[in-house]
Amino acid sequence: MSLSALHQYRLQYKPVLPKHIADIDNITIEEGAKTQSAVDQKELSELFKHTYGLPICKITAGKNADIHRAIRCGFILSGGPAAGGHNVVAGLYDGLMKGNKENKLYGFRCGAGGILANDYIEITSELVDKHRNTGGFDLVGSGRTKIETEEQFATAFKHITALKLNAMVVVGGDDSNTNAALLAEYFAAHGSDCVFVGVPKTIDGDLKNQYIETSFGFDTACKTYSELIGNIQRDAISSRKYWHFIKVMGRSASHIALEAALETQPTYCIISEEVENKKMTVNQIASEIADIVVERHKKGLNFGVVLIPEGLVEFIPEVKALIKELNNLLAHKKEEYSKITEFSAQKAFVCENISEGCAVTFKNLPDNIAKQLLLDRDPHGNVNVSAIETESFVSGIVKAEIIKRGVKVPFTPVHHFFGYEGRCAFPSNFDSTYCYALGYTAFILLALKKTGQICCISGLQKPAEEWICGGVPLTIMMNMEQRNGEMKPVIKKALVETEGKPFKFYQSKRAQWASAEDFVFPGAIQYFGPSEVCDQPTKTLLLEQN
Amino acid sequence: MSLSALHQYRLQYKPVLPKHIADIDNITIEEGAKTQSAVDQKELSELFKHTYGLPICKITAGKNADIHRAIRCGFILSGGPAAGGHNVVAGLYDGLMKGNKENKLYGFRCGAGGILANDYIEITSELVDKHRNTGGFDLVGSGRTKIETEEQFATAFKHITALKLNAMVVVGGDDSNTNAALLAEYFAAHGSDCVFVGVPKTIDGDLKNQYIETSFGFDTACKTYSELIGNIQRDAISSRKYWHFIKVMGRSASHIALEAALETQPTYCIISEEVENKKMTVNQIASEIADIVVERHKKGLNFGVVLIPEGLVEFIPEVKALIKELNNLLAHKKEEYSKITEFSAQKAFVCENISEGCAVTFKNLPDNIAKQLLLDRDPHGNVNVSAIETESFVSGIVKAEIIKRGVKVPFTPVHHFFGYEGRCAFPSNFDSTYCYALGYTAFILLALKKTGQICCISGLQKPAEEWICGGVPLTIMMNMEQRNGEMKPVIKKALVETEGKPFKFYQSKRAQWASAEDFVFPGAIQYFGPSEVCDQPTKTLLLEQN
């Protein structure tokens, strides 16, 4: 394998450990009172008979001989990759080795699927050293399999028990951590001493609550997208003739779009949660952006940059209703519909067979988007929202609005989508350090036999030495939600709060950003050099925690 | 204006000047013999009566009082922006100030259009300091206007003379530097003492020859794209299920794709010039990539990364022929064609009206590409090649080939296009230093009254202190080419040479890269830190110069 120069240097980077966990011979865990989930206490306590309401685990100074107990630990990396996953493994491995030289670490390949397939590798110090401070999940690969059926739980139990593991770490997002809680419960219920600890990962930033300040990977992904957005903004003020419509990842929540907006000060940023809360229509969104295009034109500014969260269309109430009706229609009249080949006829057929309100919405959509709503369906017959070119959708409705107004305004849209570009970058110094501390905290929790916990680190706005590490029971973050027609326990996704400080800050600035040439150019992530450039957390985190 | 932390630090960066030009009181110019263009000497010497065959200007140690002469200098930034343009201005400005504190610098706004509109600003030290080592051309904006008609030359003469300019710097690509040569000739022919000096800019890297080792902006653009390609490659080996088809800028030449391939070692990289030289068909390209997809599948590697140069389709001989026939057909039978609205009927109409060979090519194209060839036409009625989704085209023909073979291979393509993302990044240390030296060299040439020259710096593979700066007459690089039906003098674009060292190196490695997981992850451009990470030129330059 050939390594780039940066790659070679990153392998040498030494993340700082928070002071209070650095000396494992002077730590123990102080447990708080029994906890409660915010809602659905009854259902959750039924489902998690052995692990519901566990106490919060505070790591404090003290002695605890368990830290040196013999551990055979497994782990999985689950879901979409996020920068820093390898450092979680490095922190976990280094902790295990500090605890007891005989300890073992095994990585199951390609997510939970590796547990079911009993496909694992032993993690050696050589392997760890080759992956320190690097991006990606390629050390063992990732996967999206969930352990759901009774049979799958039994298989997982069999394989984990056969490998004599007494600890498991699940690195993943809300779904994977829910799975970790279910595994913790299952193993406890079946008399296993294997403990399960979760680690909060997702570039989307929606695994966040009063205990989890941020999920790892969010920092690096946002900084990578912001680099590119800044570069495009500088291009916009140089070329002075393009309107760039930039979609950024984030299906469920708009945290990435909001953070990128805070870092780059674009002309406009759509926040899906605001669209939903205000029940904005397609026409209103178009009108709001068209107003800005026209106003800027009056000042000679025939350019701009608009940020769009990937999941937008499902947050526009009328489009959400339309998608629901389309899914129903095309499922029930599949045969009839499939005989129609021309788009105009398909459109007519659809409009005759859905509600009047939805038909109006459908007719108003740009043709290319209407076609995507009809064509790109997932295996369950649903609209494949991630395939919708939301960036073309938004520029399309803005263009239509400008034409409707009869104003003569030059408007040349250019489209971009940033997603895969930011998931596997070399983790920022923040994510490198945060992930290393998360992995090390996971080791402490599992050594001290705490199960059903997720690693939580607070004070992230401060220098890493001052961070406070601990564990919080996963059940505290859960509620019951309908999934495929059944009520299931899940960790609630954190959407952008329109009353929260990051959004409020954006709201207070956006009129100014829309009217001016006030772009900010963050530039590429820097790993060496001044701390103000290299070590800052996200603006979202700073606004939320200060 | 709010500045990011990196932005603030970059303003402080001090590019090193090549030693032999640093002390302006110990330089003079040694002129070589009269020069010749490689071809079309007769036509060019007719067109450039006053400036044809000028000598090469070598900057040597010595005395020349002209260095302190009073200068009123103008400049334009022309064409697509490229990282480092602001440092050309900084180097020029600093040189002018060293020469004579009374010297003046004026920037015409938005390219040559600013000369015609007499729209300029005075460049102050405050303005320069705000733009040092930053990306973009926003200091004065850029534009694509060329000065072509006799009336335009007269207007340019009037405005430049009225402003009492005795020097002009043209920062641009091959077309803009051709324009600089024509202006130098026009002014000389009309008795003006205003000298014209060109600076080689273009991210595409196609303004390159035995005198110009590289154009500025190429380094930063390639490194930005390589960062993203590396991130996507790391995603590919983590997720293990996507084939990424990545189009990179470069309409005329594949230098960017090739450099990005050298930096990242992708699964496959198409080089347009090879396709053209080997007269490859669409089917051959599809077949070559499909072979790799199938071979990798056998090893369990259902993923890969394919790089595609933006201009590919025009280099595939059969597609080039098809586009020519389509342009003719749709120009001559416009009315008849415009009445047909359904695609299947359009397709039939086209196939009846073009040659049999082209009809076969057309029928073989994926529908979305065939549609783009029919729909997206530029104002002259030509196919708008830059609007063709070449990345979808390539994945489409590969998919069709896999289906044709009847093999069962998972193949999930994901598409990307990187262009605007890399034109206005903060210039790499290389581009910052190179551009500063180019601007400073421009000052020396114009102070010493050398016109019709382009700044050339050689030895770029060595530390900046050792670079050798000078001027080369623009006419030496010219030939006559047909443009819009007329023979025009132009600087020859440098395509990728399939016998050149960079391509040969790629060729020697590509079978290995195609079969393995040998990706390289360059990471983001670094501005601080170890020199191996921060200061290296492109692999293309290193291979060509060493």
C-alpha cells in the first residue's frame, strides 16, 4: 500500500487524553440514581427488563481492580462511515492493553452482518498503528445489517459466546445503538456476562441530546463540505454569473446544512425543520429565494450560493402528502400505470387518481422532479427520496417563479451534491481526539462491567484535557416509534431545533448574508499549525455549549 | 467581511522569491537570438510585423537603470479563475513598489471587458494585503471577453492611452495570452510605448510547452480534486458496494484526470488522448471497464473508482463524428425536427437522417445521453458538451455491457463532478510561491520594456530559491488554426502526450491499480507543517522535469 505524505504524518499524531481518565489506576465509576426514559417508560421497562433505568456512570478518581480484569472484546463499525472510527478502535485497543497485556480485541467484519456470519479478525497492534488518525471504516469494513429476529439474536449469542467475548462495542448511529441496547438486554436476560457499550457515530449530527453533545464524524464532514462551499463561493464572486445550488448530506435532519451555513455564510440556506414548522409550500420556498435573486440583481449581484439539506422534500408538507398518495396509487394501480409510457399521459393518470390538493402540487413541480417521483422507486415501491435531485428541484422552482413574475433577471444555476466526499476524510484534530477518548472511555465502561451504556463526553468546547467522560444508559434516550407498522424502541433522532441557539444565530444573520457579498472561506481542514485553525470544534457545538 | 481562521493566517504567508531575481538592483536582461515559431512562420511574421521573432529574455545579474523607471501599469484577470491569481497581482505590485514608490497599478474589472468599458480600480497596498495568498479572482473579477475586432482594438488603445499606462499584464490561458500578443503588436504598430506581458494561467494544465513547465492553478485544483477522490476511495473500501464515476474538469486535455490518477491510484482513469489515438469505440471503453468490474467481483471487490476527463465524448472518434452530423442535421432540419415531441420519434427521425455508422453509434448510446445530445444545444446550435453528464454516460455503457454479457455482478454506480470546487481554493504553497514569482517577473520584464513576452519560470521541481525566471516571446508558441471558419494565430494547447513520462508511468501501473485495493489518500491541502506534506509540486511536473 502506498501512503501519501499526509497519511504518513497522520499516523504519528498523538491525541491528548482527557486528564481525568488518563491514569487508569486512579479511576472508578460513581453510579447515579436509577434513570427513566423521557416517555414510554412502561413499554420500555417491559422490553428492557434487565437493563432499563440503569444509572448514569460518572468516571471519578479512585481505585477499581476490575480495570485490570481479563477482557476479550469484540466490536463492530455500523452504518455509513464517519471520520474517526479508526481512532475509536485505537483508543479502545490502547485502553485494553493498558488494562491487561493479555486482553484481546476482535473486529467483526462489515457491521452486525459479521457477527451473524461469525466473520471477524483479531486486531493487532500493527493493524491499529496502520489506522491511527485515518478516515474510513476499512479496518474491518461497515454494514447496515440489524439484528432483529429472535433467530438473529440467538445466532449473535452463539457466535459471541463461542468466541468467549465478555465485552462488545457497537460503533454506530441511532439505529445501531438501539441495537446495542437490545443486545445488552438479550445477553443479560440469557445469563451472559458480556457487556455492551455504544459509541455515538453519524456525520448527520442527529444522534445528539442532553447527554451527547455531538456524534463523531460530524465535525470532519461539515468542515470538508464547508471547504468546498467556501471555494465555490469564492468562484461565485470571481465569475459573478452563477447561482450555485448545493445539496449536502443529511436525510433526516438539517444539522450539516446549518453548520455549513454558519461556517461559510452563504446567500441562503434552507433548513428543513423550519420549512416543516412553518408549513411552507413549494411556492413559498421558491418565492423567498426568488426575492433574493431579484434583490441581488438590482445591486448587480447576479450570483449566489444556496445550501439545501438532502432530506428537504419530505419536510415540505404538501410534497410529503403527495409522496404518500403517489406511493399508495402506484402500489394499488401498478399494472394499469405500468402500461402508460409517455410522461404526459402518466401525469394525467396520476392527477386523476390523487386528491385535488396533491394534484395541484404535482402539476406545479418541474417536469424532471415530477418524473423522478414517478420513476425512482425503492424495492418497497416507495419513492427513493435520496435519488431525487433536490438541488435541481429548488433551482427549478426558483426559475419558474422568476419567469412567472415576468422580471428579466439573469439566472444561471449550477448544481452540486456533497456527501461521500466528507464521510471518510482524515479526521480533523477534533474528531481524532474525540474518537480516541470515546474508544478509551468504552474500555473503562466495559472493564468496569457497565452494560447498555453509550459513551458520553461533555465539555467538548473546552481543550481536550478538560473533557469529562462517562456512560449514559441507552434506555434513557429511547422512545417507542412505529416502524414498518410495529411499535419499536428507538433512540429519538435530534432534528434542528428552530428555538435552539445555532438556528437562532443563523436566523439573526441571514438577511444580511442574503443581501451582501459576505461569504466566508474556511479553506481545507488543517492538521498542523495554529490551534485556532486546526483544533476548533463546530460552530454548532460552540453555540450550543457556550 | 468575516475572515475564517485559515484566511487570517494565509494573509501572513510570505512566499520566497527565487534568489536570482530578489535584488532588483542586481538584475538585467540578456537577450538571446531572434526566435521562430515552430510552424506557420510566414503567416505569423506577417501578422506580427513588430513583435514576431523577439528574443528570449534571460534575467541575469547586472545593472539596469530602467528597473526604477516610472510605470503606470494595468492588468486583467481573464477566463476561468485559478488559485494564485491574487498572488500574481501581489508579486507585480511589490515589484512595482520596489522599483519606484510612485508607480501605479490599475486593475481592469472582469477581464478584457473592463478595458473596453474603461472600468478599472487603482490597486492600493491595503487591497493587495487583503488578498495575499487567497484564492479567486475577486480582487477585480474575471471575464471571457476577447478583444477581436478592429473597433475593439481601437477602443482598448484609447482607454489604455488615456490612462497613460505604459505597461499591461494579461493573466490568462492560451486564448488570453494570444490576445496579449495581438495587443502587444497593435500597440507597437501604433507607436505606443505600452508593453504587454502575459502570465500563464489555467487549472486545466494545457498551457504548457518547452518553456512553460506548468500553468498556475493546476497544482491547487488537482490537489483539491485528489483530496476528494481520496476521500471517496476510502469510502469505497469502507462501504464496499459502490462504483464511483468521477468526472473532473478539463474540456480540451486530460491533464487533471491524469494528475489526479497519479496522486490517488484509482481503479481506472480514462485519458481522452489515448482514446483518440487508439481510435477507441464506445464499446471498447465499456468493455475495458466491464472487464475490470467482473475481475474485481471475482475477488469480492464490488467497488471501485473511475476517473473521467470532462471532455471525453469529443475524443471518441465515433461520437465526435455523430455530434458533427447531429449539429448539421438539427441546423438544417430544425423546423421539421422541432415538431417531434416524443423521444422515440426524435430518435427515429435522427437515425433516418444521419449516416449509417453514426446511426449505429446513436442507437447504442444510453437514452439519457442520447437525449442530452438532442436537447442541450448552445446558442450556435451546437451540442453543449459541458452539459453532457459524461460520468453517467460511462457508467451507463458499462452497465449495458455487463448486462449484455449476461454475468451476474453487483454494480451500483454513484456519480460526481468536480470542477468549481478546485478553481478558487486557497492556493497551495506551490501556487502561492509560483504566482508571486510570476507577478514579480512580469514587473521585471515590463520595467525593462520587454513586450509580447510571457513570464516563464523553470526548475519548478527544485526549491523556490533556485527557480529561474525570464520571458519568452508569445509568437514562439503560436500556430495558425481555424476558428469560426477563419485562420487565426493561437497558442497551441498542450494535450496529454501518450509518449510522455506522466502517461507512461500511469500506463505502467494501471493494471496493478485496477486489480487491487491500492488507493492513495492524499488528504486536504496543508499550508503549515512538514515540507513533504505542504510544498510538493504535482506528480506530473516531477515526472516531466526529473
